[in-house]
Amino acid sequence: MTTDDREVLHQGKLLDELAKELHSDYLSDLRLPANRLSLIPLLNRMEPSLYSIKDWNDAISYILGERREFETQRDARKYLISQILSSGN
């Protein structure tokens, strides 16, 4: 299976996977300040290329409430982690 095949399998699943890993029934829990720091270890364990760049950009938009367009999954993940850390929540 190629990386492209894995991306197709996981496309649209990043937010769902993060909610599942937080043991949350609701995607909206990802936006709660109390849960944001808990996302850091989850994000660090994830292989960015398993999710499409659209998924990463959508996750940034949903979790942080800001629209950003990154060209690579690694850059998007790095930005998401840095923004969570810099906000302190």
C-alpha cells in the first residue's frame, strides 16, 4: 500500500481520530480549552502523511478557529501544535 492509498483511507478522519483518542463522543470537545493540551501527545504520535493536507487545514480551522492553508501535512501539524502550546490551553 502506498502513502497515497493510506491517505485515501484516512481522508476526512483526522478530527474523528483525535476525538476518539480523547475518548470524546463529540467533535466539539476538541475546541474546549481544557482538551487542547491533551491533543499535543496525540498529534506528536500521528504520522502526518496518513491524513490529507485538506484534513490538516480543516483541523486547524476547526480547533483553532482560524483559516490557514499549508502545503504539507508536517507543516500543518507543526503549526497546530505550536499554536496550542503558545495559547497555553
